[in-house]
Amino acid sequence: MKKLGYLVFGLGVLLVLPVAQPAVNASRITASILALAGVPQGRNTINGTVFNESHRPVADAYVELLDDYNSTLGRSKTDGSGHFTFNGLIDGRYKVKVVPYGTDYLEQTQDVVLASGSAIAGSGSARENVDFYLKVNERASYGPFAVGPRVVFVQDVPPAARKLYEDGVGFLKAKKEKEGFESLKKSLELFPNYYSALDRLGAEYAIRGTTDRSYLEAGLILLTKAVEVNPRGLHSLFGLGWTQYQLGLNAEAIESLTQATTVYGKSPDAYLWLGKALKRAAMQDRAEAAFKRANELSNGKGADIHWEMAGLYRDQKRYKEAADELELFLKNESKAADAEKIKALIKQLRDKAAQAPKG
């Protein structure tokens, strides 16, 4: 294996994070756009402003307009002052949801009722203002592999190394990737066993490795070192197992992910990926147990879990159970790109289940 320093300090090419799927690139959803979406037109308006916790406007935040059945009617982005507007709406109940892709803020939704108060349909108008004050997702500062609570690992860290680490995390939160990586590397130059820096830089490299294997390899080395320094570091153990899985090191992934579930037994993600590694190793019974535990911990709301269970059952010719899991997948993944194909597959599986010999 290449030396830690070679990969930590020698990578020169930085990846760009995938861009969130674009919505409408304008600050307003006009009546004509809503008409194309099949939304009845009226004279009502919903507008508002999106703020952060410091009451400063948030620009370029995605905002969605939904009906009372949670179907998306339109999408917009806030302008430079944090404003958004939806025009041409009829009376009724709506939901406005802020979806702050690419930030550390949590989604937020508000209900809105529009009632023009006019006895003559279409002759009146109503304008409702809804402002949002977004809250920070506390786990976002923990890094890409935050799958449970963070436990502070006490080390006597040189102040200069700590400052560089804190600066690096701050740069990453501000989407300044190059500066963030450089600060984290420098913190490790000063203190090579700095657990938090090993964990964060290793995770940041690994998560970018889906398009460049060298990043996975660098992440593997850093996260391996992090686990050596702190064998009970949940995020490092999960990140290491995830990275090993991506690199095809399946036996090692099972070991790391099993250890992660031992350290913290309430992470749906850890059990999901353990199940995937066990399934790849043809350990079907253990894989099913891991998926079921993940499903239990997610309260049945993990679409990926249902997808994996469906595949497992299909491979075992348990067609009815596979169809049931795919239906749960669609229920939890309302915007599935291949929904019609999945529905057709569900029908095929149910047909096979009906044709299977009884007993």
C-alpha cells in the first residue's frame, strides 16, 4: 500500500461535487409555467423570503410549491435578496417547501391557504406571505459519513493543527473545497495522528471516489489510519466499510461495517451497507437480517432498504415479498425515475407468485 503521505499530500486534482438536479432557473413561477404543468390559473399569489439562522437572506435556495396531496406544482429559486414568488394560483390549500440543496440547512415546509374572499369566481385575489428561517443540520459539520451521534475523541492536539482543522471544516461548509483540503492536509502535516482531521479528510476523499478511484484509495488509507487511532470512531468505521465496499474489498467491508453496528446499533445506514456487503458475499440469511434491522430503525421509510430487500427476495424466488418491497420502495420514493417500469416489474413478480406451486 502506498505511504500515507504520498496520497494525502500528493493528490493534485480535485473533483467537483455533483450539482443538485436543477429546478426552474428563475425567481418566479409564472402563470404560463403553471399552466404548462396543468395547474388551474387564478389571481392569487404566494411569496416570501428565506433567511438563515442569523436572519440573513439566503440566495439561490430551491423552493417548491405542492398541492394538498404533496404533488409538486412548480419550483423556483430565491433571488439575491432571498425572495420567491408563485403567481396565478386559485383558491385552495398549498404547501411551500424550501429544499436547500448543497447547503448545511434542513428542509422546511409551511402550509398556506389561499382564499380570495370574492363571491364571483376569478374576480378576487389573495396574497399570502410566508417567510422561512432555516436551521442548520448539526450533523452536516461531522462530515459525509455522519450516521449517528458524534463522540468527542480526546487528543492533545497542537493549537496550530487544531486551528488549521477548524479552518478546513469552515472552508468546506462554505463550499471552498480547495482551501478546505489544503487546511486539512496542513493540519495532518503538523500532527499526523490527528483523528478528526484523518476522519474528515478521508471521508471527503472517499465520497468523491465514485468518479475517480484514486480518491477512494486515498480515503481508504486515511480512514484506515483514523480507525487505528480511534478504533471506536463510528463515522470512521462506517466510512471505511463504505470505501472498502466501493473498492471491492468485501470481506474487509463486512468486518468494518459489523464493527460500526457494534459501536452504535441504531444506524439504518450502517445496517443497510452491511446487508449489501453480506448479499454480495452470498450470505443471504445474514443480509436479510441486516436489511430488516435497517428497515426497523428507519421506521419503514428507507426507500433504498426496500429496494435492496426486493432484490434479495427476487433472487430467492420469493416473488410476492419482492413485489411487496418494490411497492414500499415506490411509496417512499415518490419521484422514482423509472416508476412505470417498476410497476410493470411488480406485476410480473405477482404473476410469478400466482403461478408458483403451492406448498
